[in-house]
Amino acid sequence: MEIMRSTDPTEIVFASALPSGEGIEVFVLDVHMSVLEGSIGILPRRMLVRPVDAERARIVLRDNDLQVSE
């Protein structure tokens, strides 16, 4: 389930570390697509977690002032 998307690669790295620190497995998609577009920031990377972990992951991201997908 998608919980976040961003065109900022550093934000995705930071955001994926937060749920991982809570024991939630994180999957980042579209990493290679952003490289193909030349890293000009038009294609967002998506962060996904398992549906059972989605609410916990959203809470962790919100607690760190990050925008989440609903």
C-alpha cells in the first residue's frame, strides 16, 4: 500500500528509514525511473508498506512532519 510519494530522493531515504526503524518493511518503487528522467524531479518515487503496517507507518511519518498519501 502506498503511503508516500516524493520527487526528493533525500526525503524518500529519510522517510523509508523511519518505519524501518520501527520494524516495518518498506519498499521504494520507481527509483530507476527517476534516474532515467535525468534526476530533474518530474517522476516521483513511491514508498510502499504492507497493508497491515500502513497506519503505523503513516503515524511515524506524520510524527516527523512528512506528508503521507491517504
